[in-house]
Amino acid sequence: MYDYSCVLGLLRASAVDLQRHALSSEKERIARMTSERTLRNRAIAITHRLQGMAEPQRHQYVAEAARRL
């Protein structure tokens, strides 16, 4: 099961990976998109959404949400 801290950890890892592979001209925009506050808000929204889903769909939804940063 995915709780808030797990989802937040996945989002942080995805954000670090995104920043590492970003072009230097895009780093500022990506930094704004992946600020700590933004990641926390996304994690809250994702965990609320997961409450209404069946278990098989949860893993796919969290994986897609982390990639869509």
C-alpha cells in the first residue's frame, strides 16, 4: 500500500532524476516544478486519489504520476 511518505519519496526521486537529466536552460523551470512544496502537494493529492482505487491500479497510477512530473 502506498502512504504519503512512500509517494513523496517516489516523487522526490523522480524530481532528482529529472533535474539531473535536464538541459541547463531548463533547470530553473524544472526547479520550480519540483519544489518541496509542490512535491508535498502532489503527494497529498495522489494519496487521496489512491483511496478510491483497487490495489492493481494503484501501482500503475503512482508510477505514471511520478513520471509525469
